[in-house]
Amino acid sequence: MTDFVDGTAFNYEQGQRARKLFAAVVLAALDDAIADDKKYGNGPDQIARWARSRDGREVLSCAGIDPNERVVQGLMTFVEKGVRTSVALSREESERRNAALLAEQAEAA
């Protein structure tokens, strides 16, 4: 019985590691699209083309992301904003966005 539990826990952990690896591939694709957007101006189109491709759908699925059109639009919007993924995931950027949102709400009130 304990062997089964240990094996199940090991398989779950392996699955989580694989999901994180594929999520890193998605983040790298976003960074590439952002770089192309700054250089050539075609970043949103590039990420949309990738996300709709067979490989892109497979990577998104393995990362635990449902590869539907709503996700593609969200990826395109993220690339249009031009904020690198490392910056967007940092605490400082999150605090800055929250402060800007609070200031905007205070002006509206």
C-alpha cells in the first residue's frame, strides 16, 4: 500500500515539474514575441500564430493552459503591453500596477 502511495506521489511531483517546464516555454515564447514586437512590430501576430499552431497548442496544454481563442487574445494583449515576463512577475511591478490602479480609482471618486 505504501509503495502505491509513494509511486502516486512521485508521479504527481513529476507531472508538476513537467507542467512548470512547459510553462517556462510559454514564458519564453512570450518574451520572444515581445522582443519581436519591439524590433519588427509583429509580436502579437507572432504569438497568436504560435498559440494556434499544433506545437503551440500542445505546449499550452502541457503547461495546464486550455488553448482556446480567449487565451490567444490574452497572450496577444500581454505582448502588446510590452512588459517582459520577468518584470511582470516581479513584486515591484505588481506593487506599481496596484498603486497606479488605486490612484486611478481615487481620481475617479
